[in-house]
Amino acid sequence: MTDTTIHAGAAAAEGLDRDSRLALYRLVAEIRTFEKRAYDLFLQSLVKGTSHLSLGQEAIAAGVALAMRPDDYTFCTYRGHAHTLARGAPMAAVMAELLGREGGLLAGKGGSMHLTSVEHGVMGSYAIVGAHLPIAAGAAWSAQVRGTGQVAVCFFGDGTTNIGAFHEALNLAAVWKLPVVFVCENNLYMEYTPIGAVTAVPNPAADRASAYGLEPIVVDGNDPEAVWAVARAAIARAREGGGPSLIEAKTYRHGGHSRADPGKYRPDEEVREWMTRDPLTTYRARLAAEGVEESTLSGIDADALAKVDLATAQAKDSPPPPVALVERDVWSDGSATWRN
Amino acid sequence: MTDTTIHAGAAAAEGLDRDSRLALYRLVAEIRTFEKRAYDLFLQSLVKGTSHLSLGQEAIAAGVALAMRPDDYTFCTYRGHAHTLARGAPMAAVMAELLGREGGLLAGKGGSMHLTSVEHGVMGSYAIVGAHLPIAAGAAWSAQVRGTGQVAVCFFGDGTTNIGAFHEALNLAAVWKLPVVFVCENNLYMEYTPIGAVTAVPNPAADRASAYGLEPIVVDGNDPEAVWAVARAAIARAREGGGPSLIEAKTYRHGGHSRADPGKYRPDEEVREWMTRDPLTTYRARLAAEGVEESTLSGIDADALAKVDLATAQAKDSPPPPVALVERDVWSDGSATWRN
Amino acid sequence: MAQLSYREAVAAGIAQEMERDPTVYLIGEDVGAAGGVFKATVGLLERFGPDRVRDTPISEQAIIGAAMGAAMTGLRPIAEIMFSDFLATCWDLVANQVAKTRYMTGGQVSIPLVIRTANGGGVRFGAQHSQSLENWAMAVPGLKVVAPSTPADVVGLLAAAVRDPDPVVFYEHKSLYAAKEEVPDGEHVDALGTARVLRQGDDLTIAALAAMVPRALDAADRLAAHGVFAEVIDVRSLIPLDTRTILGSVRKTGRLFTVEENPRVLGWGAEVASLAAEECFDSLDGPIVRITTPHVPLPAADALEDAAVPSVERIVETVVAGMG
Amino acid sequence: MAQLSYREAVAAGIAQEMERDPTVYLIGEDVGAAGGVFKATVGLLERFGPDRVRDTPISEQAIIGAAMGAAMTGLRPIAEIMFSDFLATCWDLVANQVAKTRYMTGGQVSIPLVIRTANGGGVRFGAQHSQSLENWAMAVPGLKVVAPSTPADVVGLLAAAVRDPDPVVFYEHKSLYAAKEEVPDGEHVDALGTARVLRQGDDLTIAALAAMVPRALDAADRLAAHGVFAEVIDVRSLIPLDTRTILGSVRKTGRLFTVEENPRVLGWGAEVASLAAEECFDSLDGPIVRITTPHVPLPAADALEDAAVPSVERIVETVVAGMG
Ligand SMILES: Cc1ncc(C[n+]2csc(CCOP(=O)(O)OP(=O)(O)O)c2C)c(N)n1
Ligand SMILES: Cc1ncc(C[n+]2csc(CCOP(=O)(O)OP(=O)(O)O)c2C)c(N)n1
Ligand SMILES: [Mg+2]
Ligand SMILES: [Mg+2]
């Protein structure tokens, strides 16, 4: 991590109140619990396709979501459970989508990689690296010309900074001064290849900011309050017409890239070191040290578990989607008709 | 132009001898004369498709070519007449290609936008913005692993810095330390839109160099010796394993973007100011001031005209290509057969 | 009725829709101050201002991405991709994002978006600026595909495309931009998914698209002189495809010839021919013949380009040979 | 003869060619240390070293561009695009550069290059990771297109592709990676442009590709039980297309059914059907029928994906209905 990394000190200074801090912790705990459950269900072959978990990266989803207005837009990748939940999408429907059930957020048509809940501002999860950066810029452009004050937030990984769409989106956003916040979750790896092996600069996002006339912003992505603070500032700037930001949040995934990948390509030492910075345990400890009662924290933990248990049960109860859905919703009239 | 711009002083200091300086002038004069003739032939409707001239930008082609080894690779855009000629491709064949004749460099199959002369190291002219940057990186990769010491040089415009392929090529070249020199000819305009209106940074190439761990290099692109000096340094570095460079050469086109575009979207003031920096007249004047006899210079001018006249006559004499060529050379066996 | 060129019809169609609906925006390279490199958007910047008519960087992915994101959130953007060949530079956005997002999200989002692009040859621009790529979009579920052959159709189909709640790829033909025609006064809106029978005939059906339509009509004239009467259909819309009109004609005439500017393999005609081979089998009196450019990239020289693309002569000869 | 899985056959085919020819290089995302995300390149880094087996950034345009530039200048690269869906992100490089440069330059350059990519569905990955996109490459003049259905064909056709002096897009089917088969010992090289008749039959011809081949064979078994005898052809190579074998079979049986995993419109079967409708007209005893996925993006849920893609049952039912 570089000198410019922003830690929680900044956030604390901005005065996050007790309720907000507990809300942050609750988000982290819920996402953690959900993702662990998703992993278990994957191992039970109940998640049929693939799934990409945010275990270890929860603080980013939580911190940014807390800084957003309800009508702001979220754009995610295939690693999008956390962000979708953080915006308030119904957990049972998210879980059911992973299981390919009728009750899924997308009735099973998208699966884990395409979670979307327009009602909650989650404008989609995109599974081809880079594509959603220009799309997020487009939503920001729309907000700008409609004058709504909405901001688009776009999450992506470190590996995404090397694809062309990243470059085009950042430049357009900067030139048009669009209200969009790009959040790079730098977890040090693409699928299996370390980002440093294929990137010309040490900080794949922050070291590119100047190429778009932007300030480099690096934040400790395992610290929900630090994330909240930089997100709040960036979102406020965007809302006031100050244009886009590019935030690089340093983090680490606890498991592999997807499915049952054990992540064995990562040095033990590195994994151990990062596990000491687990966003859940460190934040929990900090809150405790700063006076939050253990009973409050364990209450939140228990709530999270209960919520995930309920969601799991509801998801499992949902039937497979009716096959008629195959030929529905290609077009806005609900049909798939391409000829008369 | 910024403070970091390299002017001719540097080149002179590196000691370009009289013969080389005259060779440079000769290249500038030949390209100028050729391009003016191409324009005339376009107005006479002898150039059937489009054409993009390097009038005003000749110093870049000349300066870089003089710094290259015969077996180095050139990759051009649609604005590639200058670079193709500068590497020694036969002028009559280049002219005949513009006219769509059998004697053309590509027998009429490519036209003005696709000049190629593998024999002279000109590995193609590519008409879709950005594509040839990764291709040039590939040629450099090949040279690297074959251990030949060859260097690839890739020319492109300011507008090209905003397309994704630019970003991907620069990053890959930097990570693999490829022997490739990227030369951005910043003529301040895309087709009709000023580059500043659509780019997040003032120097579209140089201000992006750091995003790939490269040094920013800006050179006066209307000064053939300055161009030669930076190209020589970059090519030497590449040849020695020092990896890629990104050079931004500031220049201006005397005419429009293509065909008969009069370039009216450019402020008169700007055009006037740049015409005072005409690479041909300024270099000629400098050489004269530094002791080259007027007779020598006008001899070169006359040779250039004679060469272009001859090439024009030969090109006009060449017949249209035989229609059988339509179904040739899709595949390496010369055929276009896709079924049995 | 005003005489408009095909290029003026593009601007007129866009203007009609921008006037009507304040959520219609136009973006693309050089579409504003320059009025488009084909002069098809002249006057729109002056009329609607730089907020609604925006020049972009050379960033095709950003153009389509921006249009898509905007279309998902309340605008109805028209995005120009200068040459259809450049669709390849943003094909992920077009084919994988714009086309699929509605379906993938279980119908949560609509993407009312028009991608306009200059398509086809005849201008001696060579292999990277002359392709007829309607088939690329046609093959992707989730895209509607239109390719008008006349100024009036440009206005009417462009209006229909803008009003359609789904993404439409709108192919304008470069070699038709100068063509002039009377265009109805007042608001003009056509219907997507409709082919048009331009000439009646009993002996065979010729299905053609865009710049091949006038050639097919000329060929039909000459064939009539040979005593062969062709029904000529301007397909106009590839998705939705008006199979009722096209296959109806084939059932009547018993013979189908397609005239396609695209290279031989998997042009739009392959779909039409396959449909006829399945659904009109009992009516067919002879082989279905596709008249296309050979399966080659398009060459630049005028002599070569003209030899490659189906000409009136080639259509006539092929039909005469095919009708035995 | 060794038993190899389809994924092991990929690595074996690459190894065979890298061993033989020092100019063969492999690049792609995670192809080295990780052995490929489908484990199809396991062991190659260890055997040939990091110079010849290189991991790339997530930069598909750079991957194809690098391979093309290298192929023009003395190497014979194999470039992996992890999922065929991602071809869209580098489609300009593939369709406009790799495919056209030889032609545009009047034959000055050769581009001996193989693009390997994991294609098709069956793995519940949804619309952006499951497409069957052979038709995209097939429609572009200048690309050869191969899609093997068995481990032995993987080795033999991959070797043929690497040795071919022209660009080849090599579609590996994701749902076949685990399939096992005996593969000939020693050097194994097959021929591009050759289909294979896998089962003889007189009543109808079924042309299938990749993962649809085993389904077509199963369907033929069941049809035989109904007394209907299908000739089953594994098309294997779309460009060049072995029309002699395919159309020869149609002329014999009088009926053609294609089985395609791709969506309905303009799949590879549309070309085959159109060719048969033109060239086998006199032999046809009934309509040509294409059995395909409906014209929709592929859904993720297992129940939906299974319903979308042609199943053995659907093939059997369609043939039975079609044979009347
Ligand atoms: C264009 C494209 N190339 C490759 C892939 C395959 N792929 C999926 S995720 C991934 C790694 C992405 O790394 P990063 O951006 O760091 O995100 P992370 O998964 O670490 O969150 C790759 C290569 C893809 N989905 N899209
Ligand atoms: C991908 C792509 N988009 C758009 C074009 C159309 N086009 C051709 S040249 C050009 C301007 C290029 O500007 P620049 O890179 O500055 O080069 P210059 O022409 O000034 O030398 C444009 C937009 C193209 N050829 N390719
Ligand atoms: Mg990562
Ligand atoms: Mg320029």
C-alpha cells in the first residue's frame, strides 16, 4: 500500500455516528454470512453455474453503499452479490437466483453473474470484463442531462484496468464531467494471475488516474469507514458537477476466484498476512474497542445468520423456472418473436 | 507545446552529418511533392477512393525513417503514404495503388489506406483507428523472441489515444518490455473535431505515458532533426532491451483530414501560425542558413519533382487490375476457395 | 412533398424525433459541428444544441456503452458508429451487452436505443470501410435490424426505430446517401418488421436489401424484356423479418433469388433461403439462388469493387440461367 | 493408444506442435501457471517455459494483435480467448485485421495463427459465457473455422490448424472438455475442410457440430428403433466447408436436418441449408429443417438452459414429425 492510502482516521474525523457505524457493520456481517452460505450451497451442487464471492472484500460494498443515495445507480461485475445486497435487494431473491429458481431476482435467467435489481438502483452485473464501465458512464450521462443529481457507481477489479473499455470510459467520463465514481477493488489477482505480472504500474487504477486528469485515490479497502469516507467525498463531488473519480481500494479475497478454486497460487505468507486484516473481524474489534457492547455486535451477527437462513430456506423452496421463460423477455413486449 | 518539447538543438548536438541532413531534407521534399501530386490527382478524380495526406507532417516520417534499420518494421495508418515512401517503397507503385491500378503496391486491392511493402519493412497501413498498435506490439514480440534486434515503429494520430486498443497495446508492450516505438503524430485534430474537445489531458499521448510506466516524450514534429534525435534514442533503447517508448510529435496538417476536405473548421489564426512552421520551408531555410548551398537544395527539389513526375506517368500508364484478382489471395495458396 | 436526399432524410428523421421527444439525444464522432462525415447530421447541432448533439472521442465502446447506460435510465439515444466496419471495435457492447441485458435481467430493463451506421461499398474505400454487415447484427438475438433503401424509408424507419422500446441497428448505405426522392410532408413514421413489394411478378421472387434494391428493380425491368416477370421485394427489416410477405411471394412465384451485397457465406439471404427451403418446400419450382459478393474482403480499386458486388447484369444473367 | 479427455487432448495437440516447431508460441489469460481456466493447457508452461507459454493481461485486443503481428513476422502463435463470447471484445482484430490483411496487401503477408476459444453452453454460465459463435467467424472471409467434437479430432485438427498458413479460429466446446476417448499414439495430424460421416443411413442426413454431434448420434440410434435411418455427419470444419461430403449425403438421402446449438437465425446451418436448397434441389424429398436453440440469449438456470438447447428428444421428435 502506498503513502497516499487513506485509512479510517479520515472517516472518523468526518464523524460517522454510532448508528451509521452499526449499519456498516451489519452490512459487512450480512454479506459475509451470505457469501459463506453461497459457498456451502455451491459445494452442495445447489448453485449450478459459477459464482464469484466477495469474501474478504465486504468492506468496499458496505462502505460505498452507505454513502449512496437511494436513487443512485450501482453497476457490478460477476462478483456482484455483495453490491447487490448492500443496496437492499431482497436476499431470498438473490439466493434463489444463485440456485436458478423461479423466485430468483431474474427468475433464473441471469444466475450469479448477472444480479440486477433496478428497484434498488442495481442496474446490472456484467460478466465480460470492462463492458460496464462505459455503461455506467452512460447512466451518469443520463443523470447529468436529466438533472436529477443521481450518481453512478461502478465496481470492477484490478485486472479490468488493462482492458480497452476501461480507458475509453474513463476518458469519456472525464471529458463530459460525468457524475460517475469508478471503484477498483484491487484484490491483487485476476483469476489466477497476480496483477503485478501483467500491469505496467504498481497501482493499476490509481497510477492511471492522471491519464484522465483525475487525482489518484487509494484507500484501505478492508476498512469500511475509510471506504465510506472516500466514497462520500467522491459521490458528493460527482453530485455537485465536479465530475468523475477513480478510487482504488486495496483488498484481498479470502478464497479463490470462482466456484471451488482453492486459490493455491497465492503464497501462504501473503494469505496469512491478509487474513489478519479481515474486514469483518478487524471492524468488529475496532467497534468493540471503541465502546460498542459485545451484545450489540453479537446481536447483529445473529440477525445476519437468521436472515441468511431464512433466505436460504425460501430460495430452496422456490421451484425451477417454467421453461416458457426461455422465450420471454427478449423484447419489451415480453416476447421473443423475430418474425411474423 | 510544453516545456518538455525537444527541439532541434538536441539533434544538432548529437551530430547529424551533412549527408544525413541532406537525406532528411530529400525525404521531406519528396513526400511533400508526392502528397501535393496525390491531391491534384484526387481533384482530377484519378484517385477513386479516399486519401489522407501528410502535407505538413512530413518531418515525422522523414526523421523516424532515417533513424531506423532496414529490417525494422513500420506500421502505419490510412495516413501512410509518407511513412511508406520514407522506408523506400517504390514511388510509382505507391502512386499506382492510389489510382487503383494493376501496378500498384497491392495491385489495387488495398488503395491509399492500406499501403504495405513488406520488402521495405512496411508491414501495413491500417484504416481502423487503434488496431495496429497491438499488431505492432506483436511484431516487436516476435523480434524479441527471435532475437533479431529488430524494432517495430507504430505511427498513429492524437485521436487514436482515446481508443481502447491504444491502452491495451501500451500496457502489454510495457509489461513484456517489447522493442516497439509508438509515435503519436499530434496534428491537433481527429477528422474535424479538435482533440482537446474530447481528451481528458492536454497532451493526449505524453500525458498518458506514466500510465504505462513510461517517460513522457514530446517533440517538435515539424523539425526533422528533433524527430530523428528522439526516434534514434527510442529505437536504440528498444533494440538494447530497454522496452517501448511513446513519443508525441506535435504537428499540423496543411490541408483537410481526407479527400477534398478544406479543413474550414480550423481557426484562420491557428492555420496561419502553423504555416509559419512548415517543416519543409523551415528546414530548408535552416540548412541554407547553416551553409548548404542553394544549388544543392534546389537540386534536391528538382529531383523530387522529377521523381514524382515519373512515378505519376508510370502509375497512369498502368492498367486497371484484372478482375480475376477479386478472387485471389484470401488464402496463402493464392485462392479464395472456402468449400470443395 | 419535399425532395430529400437519403443523407438529408437521415437528418430530417432525427430532427423529427428530437423535436417530438426531448429524451432523444445524438452522439458520435464528428456528428455535431461537422454535421457528420457523410453530412447526414447537418444542422442538428445548430437546431438542438451541444447538449443533445454531442461529439465524442474515437471511443466506439464508450459511445455504445454511454448510449446503453443512458437508454436504461430514461433517455432514447441515437448513437452513430461512423462506418459499420467499426461495429467490430464495440461488438462486445453491441452483441453481448445491448442485445442481452434485457433478457439476462429477466426483463427488468429496456434499452430503447438506435445505433446508426454507414454500411456497404461502392465508394472504393477497401476492405475495412466497405462491408455490408447486416448479417452480424441479424445473428444476435436481442437486436432489431433495419436497412432502408430510399429517403422516405430512411425517415419512416428511423422514426420507428427511435420509438421502438428495443435496440435497433440502423444500417444506412453509403452509396445511397446522394439518392433523392420525394418524402411525405409532416410527421412520417413507418413500421419495423415490414418488407415491401416494389414490383409485382409471377415468375420469381427477388429479395433485395439497401443498395441492391435499385439494382434488383433494374434487373427486373430487363428481365421483363426477356419475358420473365420478377416480383421484387425490398426486405427493409431483417429483424423482425417479414416472412409473411417474403415467403408469401415465394409461394406464389415458386422461385426465390436473393440479391446480397455481403460476401457469400451466411449473408442475410442464407436465413431467408433456409426459411423458404423449410416453409415453402411444396411451392418451390427450382433451386433457391443467392446472388452475392464472392466470399472475399472487398477490394479497393474501382474495377475490382465493381466486379465483386452483384451488378444488374449479373442479376439478370443469374436469373435467366436459373430459370432455365 | 492413450485415453485422453478432450481437455487433455488440447494440451497434447499444442505440445505436439510446440515440440515439432520452435516458432509455435502460446499466449492468453491464465494459460501458463494456472494451466488454463478449463485446465486445457496444463503442463505446457513447465514443459516449454515462460517464454513460449505466456500469461497476458485481460486485454483481448492486445492478445490477438500480438499474435497477428508475430504471425506476420515469423512466429506461429496460438492465442487463447478464454470464452468465445469474448471474441466480441477483440472482434475488430479478428474480423477486420487478421482476416483481411492478407487480401488487402495483395498477398504480401501470411498470418499463420490459431485462435483457440471455449465455446458453447451446458455449464449454466448464462448469456455472456455460453454462446455458440461459430457463425460469427464463418461469416468473415479470410478465417478458417474448426469445431471438433472428440479428443482425437482435437489433437488432429489442432495440429492441422497450427500447420495451416492461414488464420484458424478453433472452437473448443466447454461441455465436451471432460469427454474421454482413445487418441492415436505418435504424431497425429488431421485435415481441415473435412467433414466425417459417423453413421451411414439412407433416409435422411443429420449434420451436426461439436456438442450436438453426440446428441445427433443418440437421436439416430433412437430413430433407427423407429425404422428411420439417419446418416450422421460431423461437420467439423465450417471453413473450408466439406460440401462434397455433406451435399453428397443429402443427394443420397433426400432430406437434410441440421442440429445447431446456436440461436435460430443465421447459424452455420443456414449456410448448409441454403447450399442444399440451391445445389441439391432435384434430390430433395422434403423441407430442409434446422433444429436450433430458439432465437434468444442463453438463460442461466439449468432447467432453462436444458430447455433451450436441442436435446436428443427434440431431435428425434423433429425428425419424426418432419419425415411425416
Ligand atoms: C473480456 C473478458 N476477458 C476475460 C474474462 C474472464 N475473467 C473473468 S473474471 C477475470 C478476472 C478479473 O480480474 P479482476 O478484474 O481483478 O476482478 P476480480 O475477479 O479479481 O474481482 C477474468 C480474466 C472475462 N470475463 N471477460
Ligand atoms: C475505430 C475507428 N473509428 C473511427 C474511424 C474514422 N476515422 C478515421 S481517421 C479518424 C480521425 C483519426 O484522428 P487521429 O488519430 O488524430 O489521426 P489523424 O487522421 O489526425 O492523422 C477517424 C475518426 C476509424 N477509422 N476507426
Ligand atoms: Mg482482481
Ligand atoms: Mg489527428
